[in-house]
Amino acid sequence: MENAIQEYTTLSQWGNSKATRIPASVLKLLNIDVNQKFSVSVQGQSIVLTPETTQATSIHELFADWEDDGLRHHELDWGKAEGEELSW
């Protein structure tokens, strides 16, 4: 990791479970926000948290949060072909 940092945290009681807080500097470095899901694994004597990434499984999921700005009322002209594109 290019921007490696080291922070410390403490394991605490949270109901019947244990919890630790991840320092804001770590979250900012990794661009992680609240409600991020993680997989938890053990490697040697280390607990490893890996952010889960989800990929859209349909075009509807992919564009679910997209808001049309209304600027395109017709097909865009991308200019002439530059390589071996198909001519429509």
C-alpha cells in the first residue's frame, strides 16, 4: 500500500459481542463510509477486514441512482471512426 499508516484501537464490549472502532484516518485513506460490509478472516495472529464490493448484476442496478440531466434529446455525434469500429 502506497499510503500506509498505523493507528491503534481497543476491543470493547457491545451487547453480547465485542467491537472496535476504526480510526477516521484509516477510513479516509481507504475511502470507506458507514454501513460498509466487510469479510472477516484470520491470517496467522491477525484479524483481517476486507471491504466487500458488490457489482451490479443488471443494467437496472447499474443505473439505479443515475439522474438524467436532460441535456441529451438525441443521439450524440461522436465523430468519424478512428479505428476499426463498425459503421452504423
